[in-house]
Amino acid sequence: MKRRIVFGISGLCLLMALCGCQMLGWQKVTYYKGLRIREDLLDRNSYNNKYKYGNPMPRVEYITIHNTANVGPAVNERTYLNNRRDNVYISFHFAVDEREAIQILPYDVNGWHAGDGQGKGNRASIGVEICRSRCTGKDEQLYRRAEENGVKLAAYLLKRFNLPLSALRKHQDWSGKNCPHRILDEKRWESFRQRVGEAMQE
């Protein structure tokens, strides 16, 4: 005789405890002002451990803003970085586009994104890549929406780590590179900062 197994709420909780969220294919998701912030960390393999996962970062002191300088969405940035095999130390914590922000490194390890070696840009800041920055013409709105989500993400991170607005930095501050190129070329860094400050207060 076949027996039918019925899970109640308590049974489902027990299954979750035994199997774990990762086995069920779930990811950590947070929302801030309508922005979905989804964790999808880089694979933990020997290559990524060497070239992408940095050293322990016990204290976050800054949030650093970048532009990706291409047209792809956040999921493409995560996939490309995860599969990259050119023996270059490069990584960042978040990619954000018009739909979502994807966290690809844990908060407690540094990324290689600021171009300042063992300086505080790499060793004490969270790297945020705002995607779609080469989108123009009919696709212009993709970048504008990605940047607005970048504002929300920066505000969320500053508040999460109890940092003042003065802790918001651009890639250029650490290495002199013209990045975030779209914001700098349009001379809107101060406007961007102001919008982040407003998003922190609302």
C-alpha cells in the first residue's frame, strides 16, 4: 500500500533546516526603495579564490562607484567576471542595472576594483559597478534607470555600514582613472552624490 506524505508548515521548516536554502535553489534577496538586491556570489574555485576573492576586509570604510563602460546588464557582468581566466586580479562587490543589483562578493572580503593595490580603495571599500553606461539613443533609458538604481544601492550600503555621505567615492579618487566615465563625462558627480544623500534621508 502506498503512503501519501503531506508536509505542513512545520514539516516544510524541517525540510529547509535539513536541506538548506542553497540546495533548494534559493538566494538571499533584499529590497531597498523598490530595488531588488540579490546575492549570487562568484564560484569558490581555485582560480576565483586567487584572482577575485581578496583578503579579509574586517571594516568597510567607503563605497566606490564605477561604470562598466559597456552595454550589458548586471547578470552579464557577474557571468563574465565569474568565467574570466586571464590571470588578472579584478573583482567588485556589486553590479547594478535597470532591474536589480547583484552581489557577487561577500562584504567581508576586499575586491580588486579601485586600482590602488593594497590601498584603501581596494582594501576598505565596497565596489559598485553601474551597468549599461555605453547605452545611448533608444537604449539611453536603460542607463538612466541603472544609474537611479545605483543611487539607491549606494544609499543602502552607506546606511548598512553606518557611513556618512562623505564615504561615497568614485574610482577616480583612488587611481585617477576616468571612472565612473558616464557620470564624470556628463559632469554630474555632485548631482549623483546629492541624490544618494536624499535617498539616505527618505
